[in-house]
Amino acid sequence: MTRPTKITNQVRLHRVAKDLTQEQLASRLGVSRQTLIAIENGKYSPSLEFAFALAKALEVEIGELFSYPV
């Protein structure tokens, strides 16, 4: 069983604000829709490189997408 990550994200919020489907965003990033679903649901934390690519695709700062509770 996969343990959820402690990192939280606002990917879905920003994706919807840009009027993008999961399929459209996944295609832009070169990943599967399932990968994007896992990230949005907090079941998978992307690599730092992918997190920056995701922020760039959504035209936001990385800190607006991801946070880690202290």
C-alpha cells in the first residue's frame, strides 16, 4: 500500500483556474493522466524538476503549488 505524502498541493485549483483538463495538462508535461491524478490526490510527490515544470506550465511559482507542513 502506498503511503500518502506529507507534501500538500494546489495543482487541481490552478489547473481548473487555467481551464485545463487533466489530460491537457498531462499532455503538455509529457506524463500520463494517472500521474497527474496521483499528484493532485496527494498520493505521489513529483521530483523537484517535474514540480518546477508543473509550476511553469500553470504559470505560477512553485511555492503556490506545493507546501510542506512544519
